[in-house]
Amino acid sequence: MMEQVIMNKLGFPILSTLIFLPIAGAALLLLIPRAKESLAKWVGLLVSIAAFILSIPLFTNFDKSTHLMQFAERHAWIPSWNITYYLGLDGISVLFVLLSTLITILCVLISWNSIKTKVKEFYISILIMEGAMIGVFCSLDFMLFYLFWEAMLIPMYLLIGVWGGPNRIYAAVKFFLYTLVGSVLMLVGIIVLYFYAGRTFDILELMTKTYPYQMQFWLFWAFFAAFAVKVPMFPVHTWLPDAHTEAPTAGSVILAAVLIKMGAYGFLRFSLPLLPEASRAMTPVMLTLSVIAIIYGAVICLAQTDLKRLIAYSSVSHMGFVTLGIFALNLQGMEGGILQMINHGVVTGALFLSVGAIYDRTHTRQIADYGGVASVMPVYATAFMIFTLASIGLPATNGFIGEFLIILGGFTANQWAGVLAATGIIIGAGYMLWLYQRVFFMEVNQKVAGLNDIDAREIITLLPMVLLIFWIGVYPNAFLGFMHESVKHLLERVNSGSVHEMNMAKNIMELIK
Amino acid sequence: MNNYLLIPFLPLAAFLINILLGRNFLKEKAHWVSILAVAGSWVVAVMTLVDTMAGKTINQDLYSWIVSGNFKVSVGFLIDQLTVVMLIVVTTCSTLIHIYSVGYMHGDKGYYRFFAYLSLFTFCMLMLVMANNFLQLYFGWEGVGLCSYFLIGYYFDKKSASDAGKKAFIVNRFGDFGFGIGIFMIFLTFGTIYYEPVFAQAGGFANNTVNFLGYDVHLMTLIALLLFCGSVGKSAQMPLHVWLPDAMEGPTPVSALIHAATMVTAGVFLVARCSPIFSLSETALMVVALTGAITSLFAATIGLVQNDIKRIIAYSTISQLGYMFLACGVGAYSAGVFHLYTHAFFKALLFLCAGSVMHAMAGELNLQKMGGLKKYMPVTYLTMLLASLSIAGVPGFAGFFSKDEILWLAYSGPSPVGKLVWAIGTVVAFLTAFYSFRLIFLTFHGKFRGTHEQEHHLHESPKVMTIPLILLCVGAIASGWVGIPHLLGGGAHFTEFMKPVLGHPEGHGTHSEEWMVMAVSVIAGFSGIGLAALFYLVRTDIPVKLAAGLSGVHKLLFNKYYVDEFYSFLIVRPAIWTAKNILIGITDAKIIEAIVNGVPKAIGGFSQVIRKVQTGFLQHYATIMATGILIIIALMLLR
């Protein structure tokens, strides 16, 4: 039995184009002589803009009245193993493709002057990264998905390892090992599914089958290994602060905005629909880990002395909200979770862009080296204030809508989870406003005196984020509307089937027997 | 006609114009945009008042804000009697304070920014009071909090100012934490967060209990108390009052507008708005009444010994807000809102007068360095004196009528704690009169105690500042005349007007009892004034001796009962300590990292591989390691 999909009717294979245009752009860059740095930049910029423009039909032509996969493309690829080249988007994935194409432009812009070595290679990495990210969100074949998933690892590893800070090698290797170990566990899970379901990697077909609970239980944890590391959930988060801190600005932005969303996306796309009974049974564990991440990540921010590290740890806290919303397993929580993934991409992406802008001027990440920046750089201070407010979930910004729906969903699922998560909002205001005070208020620190305010290029880089923050905050229905049908369909699937109690000891015992 | 939409959106437009064009184009003309906008809002508000008095109310959605499954909420407006009183208070005070600021902020380098924030604040405050659902109320609630943060920290290069702004925001978040959960409980109970259906159905849940975090509690008590958490934060009641005195770091017009007349009364507004819920829970009402009464006493005692002119008025505000909660808690919501309305005028006036004094004294705040100012600034002196007579509850002045109404309804109402809070309220009336006149006498009477240079500079403020003082003074005297009780031959029009929204409180007492309550409060007020006159005009040696004789008490009061120190010791420092020493120092560094870095080491020589990434073995090792384990598991599963 095959799930119905809506094939692409746009007149050009939009998803393939979005995946391979950046990769073709990267190939084109290879041909450019190393010395022509500014040509390389312009190629990078134009290719990323072209990809963004081509992705706009996804927003305008998306059919919001169905949960079915849209813009689908399907071709046989490796028939002997029944691997297909199968792409499609639904309401859960479509916004992430748009986010990826937008973020790539901003990453190119913010790196314009700050990347001075191996310029051509840098833009090649960024463009390959873009293609792979879009591929991950579009794949409907598990092998194809895995291919893109692993492919992302390499350019990101290079971005950190080549253009990163002083401790970049350690951070890059740590990032690589962490995610690789997780991914390999997932691969085993994929292979198990392949054989059990009668040799198919077709995700939609896999979703039509039911699997024994024992198998679901083990697959859940195999997938968990891959996805939890990416999110990152407590306690597998320690790669994130190092990777973020050492990565160049563009690397941090891509990591924060898109890459770590893939973990949460994986839960939504695979764990929940394929393993519904195990997912339901594991809810208490997942909610607990989410709440720990929210509070742990927030409290740890109070003691950070490094700008980027603080924002990195705040991601742990914010992504805790996302997983809380997803595993609340109700409509508000899940829609809030998905929206918060976009929000976090916008806001934390914007914060890293901003930090990058000032780092280019001062070359220090120590909070103590700043102070009084609002007096010297008023426009920059205004932008950073908007991002700060969105980060602490002020109403009329996007952060509020996401956090509100998540905590409402979390509270409905489990009162304690909702109440404890809400404390994260208090601490969040604490560390962000304290950060803002130390960097922007008080007397002007000698190290920042006389800095130039952000220029037109930097304003153009930050402006889309400001607009998105208010757009989502004031009229979130424009974005929530994409999700309703797909989320409803997913929840129907998760909440059907028999109920299993969470008894890890029993499951492990049965395996040993 | 949707004229009423202009009320909030004119100030929003002014904010956008000022923030975008102010720095480079409008500059020192920035005030025009903001003043015209808020004056326009005032005109429409008055028109709306006329409509409402004719019995016309509005409840309308503008557009759908958030839709997620069965959770639906719009940006929508409810204009009824309660809203319209708030509209008049907010737009009137805001307009006059805008005009005053032209003189007060003249020449400031962030002039456009100041007016932009004032406009934004006015917009948020109006959205708050005009909302027809809890989430939009919450939007306005957080919005005014944000503006308060901006304006307290307006002189952001001063550490104390930026500290105070941050403190205000974070302390309020503690209250909003409860408020937010209250909104969840409302949604889960009623399936909607619009006022109208919620209040209509509330009665049906009067006897329900609910399991909350493992405890079975009375549903309406729970919801009411959760909402009240928000009020406690926003209206600076104990134990979350600590932010308001520090908020005086902001420019004085801000203290008058936000921290006296409008924003801080939002908590009282919330309780009044949700009166259908609060009225279903005797426990919740009792908590509200006692919180209000204790706070008003507590803040008044601190106000007795402070020397900072603005902080005295700040403690006075906390104390008067307590009075309003006291009223709501005994079920006299309309009396609480009446006091909110009269208080807005005389308290805004007190702050603006204090600002006028500071203007003359080049920013000096210490009462002990003032004295004898009345001959230099007669308008400021006279208006401040009248405002103080009003707050002291001298018959005929606005404050008298609202205070008397509260005390009488506390005394005669059905509340089990009514007599107790009445007694506290009467003591507070005495203390209020005393500290208000201590301020007047120390500032304006006697001999000047500042430096010669300061004395040389003393001058009355410009007309742009004194005219708003005079206009507010009219309010401080006359605003109470709409609520003259039947006992004094009035019509109690205010209560009648509010009846459709807030109900009619029942007082059970004889006329002679009513006379008695009134007489006691008037005597309390006059003796407070008299004692202040004795201490600070006649026998100025007494307060000094008293302070020395009761040095323990004096120190306790002067240091505000050490509440700030207590919080710092209990919350702030432990949180940062935990983050530094436990989370970073132990959990992340010693436990998680030890495992992460330790596993490869244990497998053998992996740390060396880490140093030689470029060999390419890395991927190899990790893959083999993980696949090996997993293949075993997979085989077992597939058996």
C-alpha cells in the first residue's frame, strides 16, 4: 500500500533545483582561480540569492489544505536495493527549506569581509552545506536522507576546523565524533527497518506498516542517538558550546539556525510516525530530558563569560522547549515546537550574526571586554535589543508565540513539565538582559570606544531577521497555517495503536533473554 | 465606526515615526509627533466615554492572532465602563506628562528616544486595558513592562539605572510566571480565553476542584490566585515590591506616568476585570485583601524615614496600590477602581512636582538638603501641597472620597477580614498623611539646607511644566466629586456607572457607623499632618532624638526591612554559584565531558587520534566502534 503524494506541478523540478543549484554553484567556484577572491564572493552571493528566489514558490504555491507530500519527485536510483531518488515536502518540512535558503544568503553576507583565507573554499563549503541541508528536509527515501545527513557533516567539519577560532581542531573533532556515533546508530536502525518492512527505504511506505513494540523500543533509542545529539538534548549537548564558540560566524549561524533543527525534525519525521507506540511510551523520559535541558541550559548561561558560549548554551535551553513541545504529543505543543524551531533559527541565527558583526571589529568574545556599546553603535544596539527580546519571548515577537504554544501544550500533557519549563522563561530574561546590560549599557569600555556602527551590508544582513521576528509575532497564522494538516495527521498516527507502559528495565530484560 | 481603534494606534504610529526618523530628522522636534498622537487618543477616548455613558459598549475582534487546533485568539477590543475609565485615566495623564516632558527633558541627547518610548508605552497600556481576551491583555502587560525597562534604564550609561531596569523586568517575570499558568488554567477549564464566555461560564465552576501538581484545590481559587501573581508583580505588592523604589532611576515624568498613574495600576485593573472569577473564591479575595493591607502598612512605614524625595513617593505609591487591592479584596471593586482613578491624578502630580523641585535643585534628591523652597517656586509648592492634602484624605479633596469609600466598605462589607483591614487602612491613612507632610515641610518650609550654589540656581519651572501641574491639580481636587457618597448628599455616580461591570458592593451598617468610619479616617489624616508639623516645623529636635532612641527600628525601616539583601542571598547568588561551580564545574566538565572524552581513551589511544585528525582514521574508528555494537543488537532483533 502506497501513500498518496502530490507530484510537483510547477513546471520545473523545484526541489532538485534547490538541492543541486548550490552544489552546481560550488562546482563553478572550483573553476575560479584562487586569486579572484571577490569574484568567488559574488558567485556565492548570487547563487544563494538565486536559490532563495527559486524557493519562494514553496511558500506561495503550497497547498495548506492537505497533509500529503507536495512538490514530489520520484526516480529509480539503485533498483537492486530498491533505493529511489524520492523528494517531497509537507507542512512540517516546507518552512525549513525556506529558512535554509534565507540563512545561506545571510551567511554569505556576514562573511564578506571576515573570511580572509581560503576564500573560495569557504564559499564552496557554504554552498555544499546548503544543498545538503535542503536535501535532508526533502528526502522521502531513507537512504537518500542518510546520504544528505552525513554529507552535511563534512562541510560543517571543515567550516569549524579550517576557519574557526584558536581551539578549532578540538571543537571540530568533537562535533564530528559526537554526531557520527549518533548517525551510525541511526543507520543500523534504518537497515533494520529496511529488512523488516520487506526491503524498502521509502519513508511513506515504511510509515504504513506497524512494528512490534520491542523493535520500536530499540529503534527509538537508535534514532534517539542520532537526533538527540543533533538537537542537542541534555546530556549529549557538550559538543555544541565548543563547536559554536570556535566556528566562524557563518558556521555558528548555520549550526544554530538549521543544523540543530535536524534533530528535532528527525523526531517528527521518523521517530514519531514510524515508532508511535514507543514514542508514546518514552514520553516521560523525553519530557524530563527536555525540562532538564531548559533549566540546565538557562542556569548555565548565568555564569558564561564568553558571548558566543552564552548564546550556544541558550540554544540548549531553547531547543529543550522544542523537544518539550514535540513530545507533549498534542496539537498546540507540536505546532509550537515546529514554529519554535523556525523562531530559534531566526533569533539565534540573528544573535550569532550580530556577535559576528562586532567580533569583526573587536576580535574578542569576552563579555568583560565590552560595555557601553549602545552609546557607540546605536543602530546595532537596537537590532541586538530586538533579537534579545525575541529570545526571551516577548509578546509581538516570534519567540512568544512558539514558547506560549509549547508551554500550553506541555502543561496540558503534564502540569509539572509546563510549570518547570515556564521557569526557564524567568531565567532566560535574567541571563539575556544581564548580557545586554554588560555589553551595551553602562560606561563605554575603552576597547569599544570609537567603533563604527554597522554598515549597509550588515543592516541588510540583519533586517530580514527583524522583519521575520515581527511578522511571526504579529501574524503567526501565516506560518502556523502550513502546519495544521500535517501535524494533525501525524498526531492521529502517533495516538493510534495500543498503549505500552514505559518500562525500560523490562524491555532490556527481554532482549537479554 | 471603528474610531476607537485610533486610541491605541495613534501612539503606535507616533512611536514608529519617532524611532525611525527621530535620530536623524525630527531631533528636538520629536515631541510634536508624540504629543499630537496622544492628544488625539485623548479626544477619541472622551468621545468613547460619551458613547459608553449612553450605554453603548463594544466587543469586537480585529484579526485572528493565533490559531492552533481548538486554541483560537484574536487581537480584539472590549470597551465597557471599566475600560473607558482606564482610557480616560491613561490618555489624560499621558497627555499632560508628555507636555511636561518637553520642559523636563529639554536638551537631553536622547530626546527623540524618550518620546518614542513614551508613545510605545501609551500604546501598550491602551492595548492592555482595551483587550477582550487574556492573551492580548498579556501582550499589553509585557509591553508596558518592556517600556518600563527601557525608561527606567533610560540613562543607560549609569550602572544603577541599567541595574534597576533589569531588576524591574526580571522581578515582574516572577509574577508573570503565575499569570501565564493562570491563563493556561483558564483555557483548559473554559476552552477559550475570551473574557465574555469565561466570565459567563465562571459561575458554573464555582464548586469544582482540580488536581494541580498533585494537590486537589478549588478551581476558581487557583485561577484567581495565579492571576493575582501577575498583579503582585506589576503593582509592586509584597513580596515582589522591590523593583518599584529602584525604578525611580528613570526620568521623573516616567515615574509619574508609568510608576504611579498607569502601569502599576494594571494589577488592580486585572483583579477588577476578573471580578467574576475572584468573587467565586472567598479564599482568593481574602489573600488579595490581606496582601493589599499588609503591603500598604509595610510600605508606609518605610516611607516614614526615607530621605530621597522620589523614593518616598514611590513607597507611597506601593502603599496606595495596597489600598486598592484591599478594596478589591473586600469585594468593593468599584471603590478600588475609584481610588485608582483619583490616585492617578494626585500621585502623578506629586511626582511631577518632585521633578520640578529636582529641576530647580539640579538633580538633587535628598530632602535634608532642601528647605524653604516655597518662596522660589510658588506654583510647584501650591500644587504639591494640594496633592498632599488629597492623598492625606482631607475632606473635599479627591483622595478623601475614594479612601473613605474603601474604608467604609471594608468595615461594613461581608468579608471575614473586613474589620481587620479597615483598622490597618486607618493606621495607614495616618502614616500617609504624616510622611506626605514630612516631605512638604522638609522641602518647602524652614531654611534652605543645600549649598550656596544650589540656592543661587533656585527658580520656578517653565510654563510648559507648570501648566500640566495646574491641570493635574484640578484633577487631584475635583476628580473625586463624581463619587460623593449618599451620606454627604452626593449621588455616588461612579459606583453606579461601574455597576454593570463590577457589581454593587453591599455595605451593612447604620448611618451612624458610616459617620464614625469617616470621622476616624479624617481624624487619622489630620493628626498625621499635625504630627508632621510638630516634628518638622516646631520641634525639629524630636525626629533626631527619636531616630537615635529607636536606632534599631530606624535602621530596619531605613534599610527597607532588608528585603533586597534577603533576595540576593536567597536567589541571585545561589543561582550564579550553582551555574559556576556545579553545572559548569562539575556536571559539564567532570561528568559529561569525562565520559565523552573518556570513552575514546578507554578504547585505546583515541586521544592521540584526536590530535592527528588529518590522518583520516577518525571516521574509521568511530564507524567500526559503533557499527560493531549495533550490528549485534540488530541481529538479535531480527532473529
